[in-house]
Amino acid sequence: MHLSAHSSQPAPAAPDESDPARMAAVFDAQFETALRWRVSTARERIARIKKLREAMLAQREAFYAAFLQDYRKSPTEVEASELLPVMDEMRHAIGQLRRWMKPLKVWPTTTMLGTSAWVQYQPRGRVLIIAPWNYPLGLCFGPLVSALAAGNTAIVKPSEMTPAVSALMTRILGEVFPENEVAMFEGGLATSQALLALPFDHIFFTGSPAVGKVVMSAAARHLSSVTLELGGKSPTIVDESANLVLAAETLMWGKFLNNGQTCVAPDYVYVHDSVKEAFIAECNKVLAARYGASPAEQRHNPDLTRMVNRHHTQRVAALLRDALARGAVVRAGGVHDEAQCYIAPTLLDEVPAGAAILDEEIFGPLLPILGYSDLNEVISAINAGPKPLALYVWSRKQAHIDALLGRTSSGGACVNHCVAQFAHGNLPFGGVNNSGIGSAHGAYGFKAFSHERAVMRSSPLMLIKLFFPPYSRQRSYLVRKTVDLLRLPML
């Protein structure tokens, strides 16, 4: 049976998703499944991913309606920013899983001559995936694909802030999997707390650094391993040699995709003083062409996603008001309507130090533009803050690119591009320190949900017997010479 966006039959009444006893019962039911799946084959895992894929695609129109209801995202953006990344993750896993699952043979070290060894990839077991609201489908089902590829059972907790999308995902998972394999629990804080109280084998969390600390603290009580995909203030640098037209076209896409509600969106831009005005002019051309030249055209543009709710609209509007009160100048946009969850794509110039927008992660359609003359000062400013999830460099000077990549730290980086590193399935996606722990996507996602078990097999010769007591004079001499041998360089 396929779900319909306009089903004539009413949906069954949802049980109390905050019931800790029910969550614990589902968690317990997954134990035997996790043991069976520990020896599951690539064929079996691929079949599960394919079933989920077909169920997703059968609900394409339903996803359009759900995203429109939750925050007026256009169908094309649903395809590009939600369905496409998950489909790519699925295709990648289906095509590469047999290779990922093969034991990795390793050479013996000097002291282990006579042995054979390999790394065996085992499922972690029962995993928890907690996803945010900004890309509810991609950030629920993307990690789930990796978890299934690695052979795990899963419980998924979507955000309560996108109820239509979450309800649809819950129905799809319920159709594809029994709860002792994969289950989804909707709900708010109480649901998250109840799930985090359970001793999962791994927790995959996407969200803010503040909540990431709470998740890590909960995981520590059970010594559960974690993957934390967090955020931060991702800086962009546009130097005097940059292709300003291409920089403006790409940055206006990366920043205002999903109306700025993207963890890897450019958070602020350093632009060399000599090209700042030209860069702002190019940005305004792009905004006018894409969203409309007038405030009224922008407000009614169907391609501009809304803020997810009034609370977040008010939060971002407060950042704008604070910046303007301190002397910032609007170079584009600035219009907002909290009742309609609307904030226009906004460029801000002359934002002074001390403005909240320079300290808090914006997560909305506001882009501060900061002039600079000395690249060393930019590098120092970036290093003075927490390590960001992404860093973007626009330059045609290799020395500048090398300096920024070599002297700063971030989860990922792009040269003459932005945001697209998230979609590169052969790259690890993740943060560093404040912006995250661990990596996801492709083989890295498979490893995140796998235990890399070290296995060694000895030959009958067992050279290590030479080091067993009793320590005779001859044996002591042999051990000493072996230690001295290790000082020599490897061939």
C-alpha cells in the first residue's frame, strides 16, 4: 500500500510519542534484530535501502505539500535540497557497499612478523538519529541510509518544528520497516530526553553546539559513541583577485538557499576594501534577478523559502534590529514581517564590533559584509573564534588560498565555491570541536555507524614466544637487540 498526499482515509490516531515506556519497549525489541543484522549481507542491506528509496519516491507529491505547509519551500528546492542528497546517498551506498564491507587487510609490523591481520567492519548495533528542522528529510533519511548500510537498527527522532514533513516520514518508515528494525518517534523535548536516557550503541545528532553538548553528556552516561554534526559561524573571504561575478552568483545561492537556514551557509563575508563596492553591486544584481527588484516582488516570490516559525523569525529580526541600532547599513533587503515568517534577503554593511549578529550563528537571510585590507588580520579574527563548520575562499592568488587553508581550522572548506562540499559523497562531512565530532556521508557515514574491529591471526610459528619468560641471558639480549632494531628507519 502506498501513502497518498490526499488519502480519503483518516490517519490512525498517533500514540503518545513522549511515553518513555513505549520508547523503551521499541528499543528492547530492536536488540534481537541488531544481533541478527550483525551478520547481515550486503545484499540484505541494499534491499532495505532500496525499499526505503521506492517508498520515498512514491511520496514525491506528498513531500511537496508537506514542505509547502511547514515553511513554503518550492517543489524545485524540495527536489534539489532534500530529495537529491538522500537519493545520491542511497545510490552511493548501493553501489559501494560490498567494497566498504570487505575486511581491510593490513601488513604486519616488524614485531608482528608471522601474523596476519585485518579490520572487520561490524554494525554498532542499536543507533539513535536526532535530526533538526532545517532540512528535515535530508538530515533524517541521509544518516539513516548510512546506518542501514552499516547493518544497524535505528530509532529516528525528527524535529517537532516541521510537523507535516515529520508525520509523512513517520508514515513512510512505518510502512517500510517494523518497529523492531526502524522506528520514528515524533515529539518535543520530552521525547528527546526519554530517548537519550536509553543506552544506544551510537548517537548521531545534527543541531546546534549548545544542544550537542547536552547530547554528548547524555551519551557519556552509557559511554555511547557519538557523531555530532553541529554548526557555527562559517566565514567567507573574497580577496582583491576574486572573480566577483561568480562569487556573487554562488554566494547569493549558498547564503539564501532555504532562506539562510543552512548549517554550512556563509555566515559573514570579509571582502577586500578595493573590491567591496563592486562585490556588493554584483550581489544586488543577482538578488534582483532571482527574487525581484522591489520589496513587493521579493515578498511574493515563490522561490524564497520562509522562516520555519515565528520564534525564529523574531530571533533573526532581533539580530537585524540590533545591528541597525549600532550603525549597520542595509545594502539590500531589510524588510521583514514576523507574522508571515518573512525576512527579505538582506546584505548589511558597516556592521560594528559588538553587534550580536557577529557573535551568534545567524541561521537566516542576513549577510554581514566586512571590509578588510590585511589578510593576516582576517586570519587572526577567524582563529579567535570557535572553529567553524565551513570556510569559503574566493581568490585567484594561490598564496592567499594556501594561507587561509593552512593557518585556519574548519570542518570543511571550499575554494571558489560554497555549500557544495556537503553534497560531495567522497568527502568526509563534519565539524571540528565546537562545530562537530566525527564525519558523515558515503564511506565516512558507513564507518561512523560501524565498529572497526581489529582482528589478528597468529601462525603456528608464534615468534612472540621469544619474549615469554623465563628471561634468560640469551632471551634478554634478543629483546634488547629487537628494541635497538626499531630505531632503524622503515624501508
